[in-house]
Amino acid sequence: MKHEILESIKNVGDIKKLNIDRLELLCKELRDEIICKVSETGGHLASNLGAVELTVALHYVFDSPEEPIIWDVGHQCYSHKILTGRDISGIRTEGGLSGFPKSSESEHDVFVAGHASTSVSAALGIAEAKKISGDENSVVAVVGDGAFSGGMIFEAMNNAGRSKTNLVIVLNDNEMSISPNVGAMAKYLANIRSRESYFHFKDGVEHALLKIPVIGKGLFSALHSVKTFFKDMFYSSNTFEHLGFTYLGPVDGHDVGMLIRALKRAKSIKRPVFVHVNTLKGKGYDPAEKNPSKFHGVAPFYKENGELKKDSGSSFSSEFGKILCDLAEKDGKICAITAAMTDGTGLRKFSEKYKERFFDVGIAEEHAMTFAAGLAAGGMKPVFAVYSTFLQRAYDQILHDASIEPKHVVIGIDRAGIVGGDGETHQGTFDVPILTTVPGITVYSPSDYSELENVLKKAVYSEGVQAVRYPRDSEKEIPKKFKKEYGNFDYFKGEKDCLIVSYGRLFAEAAFAAEKTGVSVLKIGKIFPIEHELIEIAKKYKNVLFFEESVENGSIAEHFGKMLIESGFDGKYKTFCVSGFVPHMKVEKAMKLHGLDRESMINAVKEALK
């Protein structure tokens, strides 16, 4: 597909040479490009389509990278990447671009993103650094309304509003995070959003007064000095101004001309400014407009109708939701909690069947964890479903609020292990080392759906903090002879003097490797605390190989090895874990890279038996 305007842009400065009509055509071409490329690779679609005009206006007004643009979460940055000279073909695949801002990719990506509510803190730090060095350039933070449910944003706003920096915060308000926004802040923004009359009125008065010969400028200055009166008349000021910001908006986020005027005004003020922009998630692509949650993060699809090219089928997430619904039907104390991930964590059906026992707290994992502990203190059985990478934020709450005076809280840890295209910021390879430092915690990691049901029931009807971690994808095929008994562990004895130890979805790989090589396999269902009986089994072997989808430092493999040595084990023990941050690539490729696929396991066994 040929894009006349887009192909004429050789550097980001070329955008400034275009008139409004050409800018509008550029926005259309950007949408076409994003839809075309994401349909081939999958990726974040609805959020990117909603931010096209805003991105064009930002680059028209500000001079990146001298005036850096910091993207909150970053899943709306595809237009930004294209306009700064990058080809998004193959985005989120090995060798392609990251789906999030990444400073190693471009000087225009000033700060890494992937998690919500970080942009204002980062932008304020950069702005203060510029002020110290005498640089008067602006710094822009672009943050979605969903991120405004995160406490870190309020900490940063409180600090930023009283700073003397050239900081511009742009609120991209589309009434959505991934699932529809909830909570008091969402209602507050909706209240402001409904009063665009102030912005239009003020612009009209300004334009009319400045046209009056001789006295026009004087009248405008006088009116400007009493602007508070007019603001109060329309919406009684707002929280952002009370925090110290000059508030501009709401602005139509799909009107390039209006956006440019508002951003130019923000840039000229030379103090902290808050620009409120209304956008439509999925704008310009009918399937995404009608179902923005589905097209938030989407697999490859047919761009003609939005249908997925491959049926995603069942997954650990969907099965988790079904099992929890079944349990909740029989037990009125079971509650479910999510942090703006109703669909992602498989809780849509629960949210519809048990509305009084379902809580979407917004993008606020810390609050969610302590809220769950509060529910438990009130006699409920709370289950908090959260992605592994986002659970990292709630470590203090797990330790301090749920563990010290033990509360019965179940944590359903979705996307545990390697996740693929989302890359470094979303890999679930750190939750095990985090969780194993928590006194009294029990951690399960099922290998398939049946075991997920088994361990989730155990977790719901046990005491203290219980964690059930499971991967993003569907269950893997397991050789039939490795029967599934679903105890806290299962031991499959082979004829050779070598033992593979593993858990979770890696058990399927281990089972195939054992079938091929004739060695034994120890599958752990309850991975922590490690039962002494496991050590007694393992110490009988001369060679023990532990395969784990976690970073090694603090892993189950490390704990297991320590216990083995302390038990008097004198054989050879080798661990195969994840090393550092895993970049975006297919899960299968990442597994192979870290020696966790069945072929690597077979080779490791052969080497051990030499």
C-alpha cells in the first residue's frame, strides 16, 4: 500500500512542514499502516488507533528528542515509532521492534515503558534535570486515563504540580484502560469530559476580543486576569488545578488543529500544564471501535473483518476463570479481584455471574493486594488474579499486609514464565524469587488444566497466603504413560541413573525428554515450600537436572540444590534457568535459547550420562 505523505517524511521534523489538510491525510495513512502491520504480527491495536492524531500533534508542536515525549505504558506508541523513522513490520517478533518504547531502539524513546503510571515520575525527573542544566525545553508525559487509577500517578502529580519545570502532562482520556475504567477518578474525568463548553467558549472570546482594534488586547488581558470566574461558572475548577497545574481542555483528540493549538498553548506557559484530551479507542477501524477490549492486544487477524487468523481456543486464563466460577457457585464467600484485567485474567464470566463478589480496582496492584487482605479479614475468600509482571508491584503488600498476620488470600498469577511478544517488561520470570521470600506462603504451579483445578481448590480451602501460578498459553500435550495423579508431586521412575526435576508447563517437555532417554522425572505441583520427601527421592541419583522457567537467583532450583547439599547429596546437580531479561520473541525460541525445550533437555541428559 502506497502512502503519499508518510513516505515523504524522512525525519520527524518534516511533519512541521505540513498544513492541516496534509496532517489529516497523514493520520489516515498512519492508521492504514498500523492496521496492515498489526494484522500480520498481532500487537496492541485499539490503543494505537486512538492516539494517532495526538501523536502527530505532539511531534508537530514539540521537538523530539530535545523535547522528549514519555509514553505511559507505551502500548500506544506505534505512530510515534513510525514518525521517528522506524518500520513496524514484524513488531514484537524476534528481530523486529519492541511493542513498547525502548531507548536502545531510538533516541526518541527516552524512557522504557511497559507498566502503568510511571510517565509523570520519569518526565518530572527529566524536567528537573533540564532545569538544573539550564535547558528550557519542555518535557511531555502522555498518560492514559486507566493509569490514573494507579497510586504512583498521584504521588508524581503531587510532586510535579509544585515544581518550576516546563512539564506538560497530556491525559489521553478514552474511558478505557484494557477493560472499561472504574472508580471515582473515572467518574471525575467523565464529569469534566462532558463540559467541553468551557474550552470552546474561552477560545471564542479570545478570538473575538483580539479582533477589536486598539482596545482588544487590553480587554483580553483584563478578562484573562479573572479567568477563574469563568472556570467556576462552567466546572468549579478541578483537582488538577488544585495540585498546581494549568489545566487545558477537554480537547477533541481527533481534531488535529485543535490539538496543535492546545499543545502550543501548553508549551508557551513555561510551568506545569495539564492537557486533557478525549479520544476514542480503536478509532478508524470498526471492529476495534466496537470491541476495544478484544483489540487491545490482539493476535494476527484478517484486516477486512477483524476475525482472528487462528482461533485462540482455551488457555490457562480461561480455564482459571471457569474453575473459579464453579467454586463460587458452591461457596458464597469466594470473591474475585482484578486490576483492570477482567478479560485478560479470564474473569469476564465471573464478573457477570457474581457482580457483588467481583471487584475491578483499576490499575492498582498494591491496593488490590491489601484490599484482598481486608476482604479476608472480613471473612471472605478473596482470589486476586494478576499478571506475574504486575504482581511485582505488590510485594510489600503481600509481605506486610497478607503474611505478617496471616490472611487467607489466594493469588492467581497469570502469564507466569516466558510470555513471548511483550518482551522484557512483561516476562513472568521473577515472581518465584519474590514469592519464596515471603514467610508462610504456599506456591503451586500446575502443568495442565486438570492440575490447575486441583491446586486451585487446595489453595481456596487452605490457610494463609496461597499462590497459583500458570502460563499464558494453552496446556501442552503430555505422554500418556506419565499418568497425572496430581499430588503435591508426582514421581516417574526410569531405568537410567539420572533425574529430571521440573514443574508447570515444562513438565510436558521433561516427560518427552524422559521418554526418549529413559531417565526419571520428578514433577512438582506444590513448588514451595519444598517437601523433604522430594529431596530424599533426588539424592538417590548420581545426576539431577533441574529445569525452571524463572531467573536462577532465588529460584526453586536454587532452593532445591541447597537442600540437596545439606542432605548429604554427593552426585552432580545442574540447573537450567532463565538468564536476565528475555527480549521479545516467540516463546518456543526463548525456551530453546535458555535450554528449556525438550531437545535441549535430551542433550543435557546425554551429557550428564557420559
